[in-house]
Amino acid sequence: LTLESELRRAIERQEITILYQPIVRLEDRSIAGFEALSRWDHPKLGRMSPSEFISIAEETGLIVDLGMFVLDQTAKQLSVWQRAMRSRDPIFASVNVSSRQLLRHDLIHDIRTVLSRSSVARGTLKLELTESLVMENPEHAAQMLTRIRELGTGLSLDDFGTGHSSLAYLQRFPFDTIKIDQSFVRTTSRGTRPVILKSIIALAHDLGMDVVAEGAETDSDAVELYQMGCEYAQGFAFGEPMDADAAMRLLTEVR
Ligand code: G
Ligand code: G
Ligand code: MN
Ligand code: NA
């Protein structure tokens, strides 16, 4: 069997596992949401990370079914979490979307279907897209993203700072959140990037966007980010990607 046909079968048989990594409010370290991260449990090769199979999925078009599976599972899981913690601010969940799903497929139809099958609070299902994805076809991407926002879906700009789009482009797309790439964040405790970080945070806030710092690995990263005005962070300092039950325990444990 080729990897392609194995992946096709794995998607059909739902052998893709979704892990969830917490995104916390730096103010009080409470959980604001989770990012969904796929894993493929291959019978011989073991647990594979997206870097090993997303490109195959993209090239073969399998990403459309895989993406729908991840969206659907995540929305269902999000409804379960929200029901379990009814009294507090509803948490969000964000799902990574690849180029083919947005630009060469009817993602809007998929999102409508997923939202109609689940009962997530409006605005709490979010998509993550990278700069390089939206820059492949800025006009088309901007149109699609505007329609997706109208469905009540949040939009995060992922890996911010690694692409080569101009900052001016930020205003052309209806993102509500930017996620600062790990490469800027992981070095905060060594003090090499504070100027860049502070500027990105201030710019995002001026544009009315929330900011999530990715790759916060230590407590001092978290403290420094908060001092720089960043309100959300994700990283090993707060939790690694975990299964849905572990996420549920984290949400419902008495703090
Ligand atoms: O979890 P990990 O570090 O291995 O993720 C690597 C990359 O794979 C991340 O950049 C993430 O955006 C991407 N990724 C994870 N899950 C998915 C998914 O379900 N769909 C797509 N398109 N990308 C994903
Ligand atoms: O590209 P994207 O931002 O979606 O990538 C998310 C990936 O980053 C996940 O696969 C996750 O495993 C990884 N990751 C999350 N937190 C940390 C961290 O604190 N340090 C490092 N090195 N990687 C992280
Ligand atoms: Mn991401
Ligand atoms: Na990222």
C-alpha cells in the first residue's frame, strides 16, 4: 500500500486522532480555548505528526475529507466542553485550515454543515490560517474569509511574522486574532526579541485584534509576555497537546 491509500483508509476509518493544546489568558492563566492538532496513528510507523502527512493530504486532495473530519470532531468536542462548564465564559476551539480547503473547495458549505450538527456558542469555533496561505491568492482569500466570518466563525492568523506579507495586508483580511510565531516568543527569556514582540502586540491591538503568543515554554516567558501587553499564550508552560478527556479534566478541575 502507498502512504496515500493508507491515509485514505485511515481517514475513512477515523484513525486520525485529534489532540488539543490549551490557550490561556495570561492575566490569570485560565483556559480561553484549545488548538486542535491532528495525529495519524499508523499501524507500523506509529504516531505521525502533521508535518509527515498534511503535505500528502494536500497533494492528493485527501485534505478535504481530513479537514472536514477535524472540523466536525472539534465542533462536537467543543459543544461537549461548553455544556460541561455552562456557567463560565464559553471556551473556543481553533482548527488549522490548509490552502486547498480554502481556495479550491467549498469550505463555507463544510462550516455550515458542521455548525448545524453541533451546538457551539456563536463565534467560538475558529479557523487558523497562515500568512502564506492567504497570500497565495489575496483577493479570493479575502472574499472567502469575509463570508466565513459572517457565519460566526473566528479567524486567527497563524505563524505571524514568518511570512513575507506586508503589515498593511493585516487590515485587508477579517482576522480577529493573530498568533505570534514561536520563533519570536521562545527567546523572550533571553531578551533578544522584545522590541519586535512589543511592536507586533501594539499593532494588533491598534487594529482591534487579540494576540496569542505561541511557544511560551517557561514561566518567565509568560510573565514577560504579559508585561508586554499580550493577553493570551499557548505553549509547554501551560500544557502540551492532550486528548479530549485530559482537556475535559483540565476544564472541570476545581481551581
Ligand atoms: O502538532 P504539530 O507541531 O506537529 O503541528 C505541526 C503543524 O501542523 C502545525 O503548524 C499545525 O498548524 C499543522 N496542523 C496540525 N493539525 C492540522 C490539521 O488538522 N490540518 C492542517 N491543515 N494542519 C494541521
Ligand atoms: O504552526 P502551529 O502554530 O499550528 O504549530 C503548533 C505546534 O507547535 C504544535 O504541533 C505543538 O506541538 C507545537 N508547540 C506548541 N507549544 C510549543 C512550545 O511551547 N514549544 C515548542 N517547541 N513547540 C510547541
Ligand atoms: Mn496553528
Ligand atoms: Na503557529
